[in-house]
Amino acid sequence: MSEETFTPALGRLAPARFFDYVVALTRERLWRGLTVMHLAPRPGDTILDVGCGTGSLALLAARVEPQANIVGLDPDPEILTVAREKDAHSRVRWLTGMGDDLVASVGAESMDGVTSSLVLHQCPMDVKRAILASMFAVLRPGGRLVIADFGWQRTPLMRLAFRFVQFADGKTDTQPNADGVLPELISAAGFTDVREADVVATINGTISIYTARKR
Ligand SMILES: C[S@@+](CC[C@H](N)C(=O)[O-])C[C@H]1O[C@@H](n2cnc3c(N)ncnc32)[C@H](O)[C@@H]1O
């Protein structure tokens, strides 16, 4: 299954090219750093960033381990233009493609690691499931999954803060994340050792970092 449409990076708020200015307000360095720490790229690893947007996470992974092969994939050609412009020196491979059809883009069981940040909260439930199944299909046995996204909003303050994201991306797709659905969906896709490894409070709600493995 592949979706023909997708929610752009800033939803209905603004054009995608302004995304980096908005995401900078979310303690970005902290949660991106934790995400790459859990991903732990090693020399020779091939790692896919699904819904890479302007490429910040993929470029950080490439800086942390220059001998890893990093692939950034996104359906939005406009935002990939920004990613390519930011990528002066790294060897990141940028691909246009949908997250629910990753086998078509990179091949089955071809990845040592798959990561994704701030993508699933924007997707309808069936697309969240399809993207996770697709991630499972492209990981090699033993491969690792690290997802950073708005997760369970535990407190009234964080639920209030998350309303900004819900204004931009709509409530239907975002509320399941706020209710804490992601670990259950990750397990249902076939992953094991599913863990909410870190939780970072931001002005837009908490971002959780989920880790899991394909056995
Ligand atoms: C909020 S942005 C996050 C971008 C980037 N991951 C980051 O952390 O800066 C969400 C991105 O997901 C992409 N996206 C939306 N639907 C998608 C899908 N079905 N498959 C893959 N990417 C998708 C959008 O084009 C957008 O670039």
C-alpha cells in the first residue's frame, strides 16, 4: 500500500521551507542528539531516515559516524531541496519516496538501522501502521529502530502545549500519539524490545524516543 498524499512538514501552518525555524523551538539539539545516541551508527552501517524533511537528523547521524551510509527519504521534493542545500559535505543519499512503501525505494532487509522523527504523529492510523510495517520489512534481522515523535502527553500542561501541534496537523491524526499509541503499534508491526527510552518536554508537548529491534 502506498499513500499518494502526505501532510507537509508544517501541516497547514506555513510552507515546508520554514520548518527548521519552528523545530528549533523544540529543544531540538537534545532530542536529536538522544535519537542518534540510541541509533548508535557504526562504520559500514546502512541507516534510513524515513520522512527526513530538511535532513537535520540524517546529517547529524552522518556527522557522528562519517563511515556509515545514511539515506534520507521523504515524499516532498520541496523539502528535499532544503536538505540537499544543507548537505555541503556529507555522503547522505537523498531519495523521494513514501514511508509506507520503503521496499520499493531501498529494498527488503537492506538496512542496519531505521529512524524517523516527527513523522508518525502527522499520519492517519492506517498510515502509521503501514509505515511501521514497511520499516520492519527493510530492516535486516537484528536491525534497530529508533523513533522520535510526540508521544504520550502525560500532564495537563503537556496536553495543552501539544494543542499547537494539533492546530497545525489536525486532531484526528495526532490524538492517538498523545494517548500513547506508538509502543503498541511498533510491537504490532513485529518489533521486539520496544521501549520508550527517553521523554523530552518541549514547548509543543513531549517528544518520546522509542527504541525497538527486529529479531
Ligand atoms: C514534521 S516533518 C519532520 C521532518 C524531519 N524528520 C525532522 O525531524 O526534521 C514530517 C515529514 O514527514 C514527511 N512525511 C509525511 N508523510 C509521510 C509518509 N507517508 N512517508 C514518509 N514521509 C512522510 C513530510 O514530508 C515531512 O517532511
